[in-house]
Amino acid sequence: MIIPLDKLIVKDSNVYEMTNAAIKRAHQLTITGDEEIEQNGGKVVSTAIAQVLNKKVEYRIEE
């Protein structure tokens, strides 16, 4: 799975928020697993980043 760099370099996005979302998603994937991880050669972090950038998973900030 290739990380979509064009979506990664969006000027109006908050890199800190996206990074935290990817970290939490990677943790979820480690615990629960996902068929995309196997397709991606076991690369959990790359899969998590791609899922966040492609909006397969959504995140929100709790206040």
C-alpha cells in the first residue's frame, strides 16, 4: 500500500492531529488486526496512515 503523499501535504490540515490519529489507529490495528495489514506486508503504521489519509477511518478532537 502506497501512502498518498498528495493528501499528506495539504496546507490546511493539522499534522499533529493526523499523526495522533494514525498512532491511535495503528494501536487499534495491532490489537484487532485487519486484512489490509496482511496485504501491506505486515506494515501496521503505513496501513494506519493510509487509512487516515484516505478517510477510511475518521477522527475527532474531544474537548
